[in-house]
Amino acid sequence: MFTERLKTLRKEAGLTQKEIANYFKTSPQSYAQWEKGLRSPSKESLEKLASFFHVSTDYLLGNSDIKNPEDELSDVEILYRKNSKNMTPEQKEIFKKELLEFMEIRRKAFEEDEQ
């Protein structure tokens, strides 16, 4: 699965094996071996490939059919994740609780407006 996805992503990007190899500072032969399944990239290279193609490593490895899980998240969830990144677990819990309370208040207000 990895080999097919890697090749497909490269072609979708309109790039040659040589161009990808140059970007990753590896030989075209090494990259070609990844696509042929003769060699597997290191964990670090796998993560770089995923980042380069804007997909998850799970997608590359065939563990998921979702290219980028964040594409499946709501705007609210993405904002929560970005804004709570450097918070402690306790702060995250308070932040999440307050956001949910705010959203419930707003939902009720919208329902009242409709009546």
C-alpha cells in the first residue's frame, strides 16, 4: 500500500523521482527503491514524506484512507487544538469546559431566536 500511495502522491504533485530525491537529499535510486518496495524509509523520512505531501503517516502506510485527519475536523476542533497546544492538561480541561458551555449558551440563544 505504501508504495502505491507514495507513487500516486508524487505523480499528483507533478514531480519526478529525481526531484523528490533531491528535496530529501537522497539518491534517485534510493527513492526509487521506496516506490518499488525494495527499501523502506526511516521513521524520520516517512514523517518528512507525510509532511511534504500534506498527508498523515497513517495514510501513507495504508492504515487510513483519510489523507489528512485535520481535513475531517470541524473549524471549532482545529481552533481548540491550535489554541490549547501549550496548555497544561488542567488548563486544557478548563478551556474545553468553558468552550462547551459557551457553545451551549449560543445554541440555546439561536433556538430562542427561531421561535
